[in-house]
Amino acid sequence: MRLPDTAHTSRPWRVHEFTPEFRLEDVWALPTPGGVDDFPRLVRLIASGNASRGSKGAARALWVIRLKLGQIFGWDRPDAGPGSDAGPGSDAGPGPDAGPGPDAGPGSDRPSLRGRLPADLRDLPPGPDFSALPFTPLYLTADEFAAEIINRTVHGVLHLGWVRDGPGRYHGQLAVLVKPNGLLGTGYMAAITPFRHLIVYPSMIRQIGQAWRAHGTRADPAPART
């Protein structure tokens, strides 16, 4: 179920501390009921899933089209090395895979948000690697996980939270934050909005719910980064 922005902004998530210029695009409640200790299972499920393979019909077709266009036009080429620790005002250079952003001048880069993390978050293991999607984990706490993607269209953050429903009852909440890269990114986000809300996300969330129920107390393993 799609939620109002306040379902994300009103909660004291740590992601607010280092993404002030990012725009909140979507907030969704996930059909993943569980207990206080089940959040790591949700994180592993998301990191190990392949939305393009699991989706069906129109949603799958849109995923395939988007992937093909990304290959043709180079939209998914990283703009900055995800491992870069450069933060605002840092003198650190770009990562090994860095490249110029479409709205940036020659030699500029889009550093990873890792460099902005508060010290306590940076010292934590970032969480599991994504086996199918081009996201890089940023941090993992007992009730919060964030991962980023940096390419020619957007610098985006996928955020998962574990929301309390009542005594011993929780569910997952997904939020997507974006910082479009120039006119290309702004136009791209505007073009995909109706498809994202009507087709892609509803299908993806159904798949997440089905996988959550099917796996019960088990989760697909995903390699954890340390």
C-alpha cells in the first residue's frame, strides 16, 4: 500500500541526517508482518531478490525495456565510485569508476553518501550486497537499512524501516529518495512516475509479500559486507 510522505518524514530515521537535498519519491508499506527480530530477514530478502525476474506481465516488460534502454544509452553507467568516502567539502578525489555527472562540469563527480554518514553508522557493517540490483549498501541497524545507486539519471537511496504496529508486531516500510542528475534525470523521473505507481511498485510489492510468506522464518542468504 502506498503511504503519505509523512509516514517516512515523521519518523526519526537516521537517513534524514545526510540526505537533506534528496527528494522523497515514494513510501510503501510492505506486506511483511513479523516480530522485533525479523528485520534482518527482510533486508536479506530485498538484497537477494531480482524484481525483473520475479515480476510478470506489464511490470516485467517495463523492467526489460528499461534495462535495454539503460544499456543502449549508458544510463546505468556509474557516475561515481560507490566506494568513495568523499563527503560535502571533501578534498578526496573520485572513486576508480567515477565519471562526470550530466549536469556537472568537467572533472566533477558524485561521491557516495558513505562519506556523509555519522561516525557511528559508518563504523557498522553496511549490510548485505545486492545480488541482482545495482545498489550499494550504506548502513544497517536494528530497524533501518539504506542502500544507494549512482548513475547518469539519478543518485538514489533505497530505505527500509521496521515499523512497530503493536506489542511484538512489526512490518516493513520502503522509501525511495532521489536526487535527479540534471535535465536527463528530471525528465526520466517524470516519465516513469505513472508506470512506477500503477504497475512496477504494486507488482514488486506483491512479489515481496509472496516471498516473505513462502520463506517463513528462512531467508535467501546474501553475502554480508564487513
